[in-house]
Amino acid sequence: MTTVNGLRKFKDAQDYREHFVIQEQIDKYLPGGRHFVDGALIETLLAKARSAPPDPSRIREIIARSEETRATLPPEDAAALLQVDDPDLLEEMRAAADRIKRAVYDNRIVVFAPLYMSNLCVNGCTYCGFREGNSSQKRRVLSMDELKEEVDVLAGKIGHKRVIAVYGEHPSTSTEYIAETIRTVYGHACKAPKTGAPAGIRRVNVNAAPLPVEDLRVLHDVGIGTFQVFQETYHRPTYEKLHPAWSVKGNYDWRTTCFHRCMEAGVDDVGLGALFGLYDWQYEVLALVMHARDLERWFGIGPHTISFPRLEPASGTRVPEESPYLIDDATFRRILVATRLAVPYTGMIVTCRERPESRNACLEAGMTQLDASSNIAIKGYSDSAKISDQEKSRQQFMLADNRSLEEVVRYMASRGIITSFCTAGYRCGRTGGCIMDALKTGREGKFCKINAVLTFREWLDDFASPETVAMCEPLLKSELAGIEKWLPKFYPTVLKQYEATCKGSRDLFF
Ligand code: SAM
Ligand code: SF4
């Protein structure tokens, strides 16, 4: 290992495995060796909550408090919510989750696409197609020219404005590489097919392995959006079984303290997640709540988003089929509803791992973001015609929702939901603590509504078919009428920006 410009460089995978984790950067956030995800407490809370049927009046009191304060619930309240299986009470919880989502984020869903940069990996996660030693995987790392071709499709043909860049963990995809890919994506301009207007990616979120503080500062400086790391499972014994001790990822504490380091480095939009199906879902939800609360305790800032990946089949492993903890769609929706009530202000992401029916059912269960037109092969967007079915079956895992962005937009419009391409938040400094306050008071929802209208108008004019435009016009009109009623004094300013967008101005936002 050497250090160049303040960043450590590793000579090979073994050097990386031996030296990557920095113990002091773990210990700092686990004072006295106590972990903020208290496994024993989770077991006790769940045992107590499971010992008697939930009392409906207590559940209603918890729901009311969540709606009123929009503050993260104590774990014992979350444990109570997780026990509800009476259909009527569950429906009350779902309706409340939907009201909270609308109050905080309005009736819009933000869309994005995954952009896979590399599948080289030094780890051995037993459920993942990218794990080291899986010989069915053709390994590659995107070059910057190849990356530009991917952006040409994502931003220039489909019309995405927001991506989540995904990386395996490997010295060949070091922080320098991640930073270069982010700069390349931001810097690559395209032209919209219908109007020739400038198009491009405006927010790059990252899903990568945990990093040390110094590396996170570099990503902060190149303008990263959210830094996502899924914990997979918070249950330490299961985690250790699924992630071999010889791997970097085998270090549970390095992974769980990653967001504390993010905050220290100024990356204050962080994305939590658990891979549902690896362990008891109720355990995972309580651990997510504890994780959110610890971040709030240290930094006054909770998770910008929580993701809900569900275990999918992957090449060369039977773990996804054979896990005893797989969940059905109804349970998946319960997880979303309980999380919306337990962490009311957070963004909630459901990915194309879900089948369309399952994702559609999440639209009114607290979800705020989804991906569409997704392809998770490396160079999958620009080479899609060249990728054989056999190769597709060797991806990291199998996607279940293959709908195009346009299909998703139309489906959501048919349910009165506006698709938002808004990326204004972090560009206006509305991140971290600032956005937390705005979300809790509902102030952000107002910006969201206006920015959703402006960016949706852009996308319809630049990328959509005439049928889709015709179908979505009434929705835009009713959104504008809603803004006029809601913010009468500000409405003329909004209308001016809307009209400018109709005439071809781009990237106007509040
Ligand atoms: N390599 C980094 C890591 O593991 O943190 C980041 C990227 S990894 C490619 C992204 C996520 O994919 C993982 O965190 C995991 O939750 C998810 N994943 C892996 N295997 C999966 C499977 N079989 N089904 C669904 N999701 C899976
Ligand atoms: Fe590597 Fe991430 Fe897959 Fe684990 S989940 S094998 S770390 S790419």
C-alpha cells in the first residue's frame, strides 16, 4: 500500500483486503465497544411485542404521533407496528403511511436508473453473482469512453436525469476511479431526440462499498448525491455466515459505521437499506430504525433514503432460492408501511428487483422513488442488443420489472401520480440537516411539487411519444391548479418558469 495525494493505493486484491479497513474510524463511532444496533434489545422487543396481539388503541396512538411529529419512532413502537396483521388495522396503517408520504413528498414519485460501472469484486457475498470466484461472470470495468456511451442512452435517449452508479469492491475501482466516473457523467452533455434541447445527468448517487473518511471527502468534492450502502442483514451471526471472514465485507462494524464516516466527511445524504430475504424481516426493520436514530443522535441528520431490495436469483448460487427468510408480496408491503410510519421523513426506494405488480402495490404504501428502463449489465444500456439471454442470466441478479420509463410514467399518470425528474435539492444546498427540517415541516413537499411539474414538462416535450404527452397533459394542468390554490402569491413566478420551459428553457428549478 502507498499513499498518493492523500489517498491510499493498493497493489493487488490481497493488499486491499489486508489494509483497507481503518479500525480507528470504526471505534470512534462505537464508544465503549457498544454497537448502536443492539441485537439483544431487538430480540427482547420483538419477543415482548409478539407475546400478545397488538392493542389497536396503542397502534392508533403510534400512528397519530408519527403523523403529527414526523419524527423517528422509538424501536418499541416500531416493534408494535410490525406485529399488526389484522387487515383493517393494516389498512389504517397503510392509509396513514400514504398520507404522510403525500404530506412530506406530495403525490410525486422520483425516477432514476442504475448505472453499473464494474463487476470486479474482492468479496465473497454468498448471494451475489459478482462475488469473487464466480467463474460464470465476465469481468469488466467501464472505461470513460464506454461510460459516455451509457450516458448517451440513459440521458440522451431515455431521458433520465438521475442515476445510481454501482460498483463492485476492488482496487481497480478505487475512489479515484469512482470520482472520475462521477465527473465524466456530470460532464457528458447529450441532446434530447425530439427538441435537440440539452440533456444530461444532473444527480449521480453512488452505491459502493464503505469507504474511509478521506475517500468520502473526495466524493463530496466531486458532487456526489446520495451515498448508498445496504447493510444486507443487520443480524450479526447471519451477516458473518453470508460474508466470509477473509473478505473486506466480512467486517460488520466497518459496514455499519460507514454513514457516520460519510457525515464526518460532509456527505450528508446517506441511503440505508437491508436485503430482505436474508434474515427475519422484523429484525431488519428494527435495526434500520436503530441505525437511523444513531445517525440522528450523532449528527442530527437521519437517512435521506431507505432502500428495500429483496433477494433475487443470481448466477452460481442457490442462496436466494433456499433462504428460509424469503418474504411474500404482502409482507413486503407491510415492511414499507411500517418503515414509512417509523421513519416518516425518509425517502423510500423500491427497485426493479420487484415484479411490476409488487411495485405498483407500493405506490400508495409510502414509496417515493423507483427506477425504470433499468439494465444492470456492465455496458448494458449501449450494448443491450448485443447481450445474449445467457449473458443476462449471469448478471448480478435478475430484474423482475422490465418496463420502460415511458410505460412506468403512463401507469403512474393513470393513477394520478406525477413522475418527477427533479434533482434540485442538493444543487440548492437542500441536503442533510437542512432537508430534514424541510421534509418534517412539509416545506420540501412544496418545492417538490413545483420542480416535479417543471421537470415532467421537460421530459414530456423532449422524450415522450405524442400519446404519452396527451395522456399526461391533464395531470400537469391539475398540478398547476393545485399550486395556484396552494401558493396563490407565488403562482405567477411558477407559471413564468413553466411557460419558459414550454418554450424550450431547461433545468429551471426552485
Ligand atoms: N459492492 C457494493 C456492496 O456490496 O456494497 C455495492 C454494490 S452491490 C453491486 C449492490 C447491492 O446489490 C448489494 O448491496 C446487495 O444488497 C444487492 N444484491 C446483491 N446480490 C443480490 C441478489 N441476489 N438479489 C438482490 N439484490 C442483491
Ligand atoms: Fe461484491 Fe457487492 Fe456483490 Fe458482495 S454484493 S459480491 S461486495 S458486488
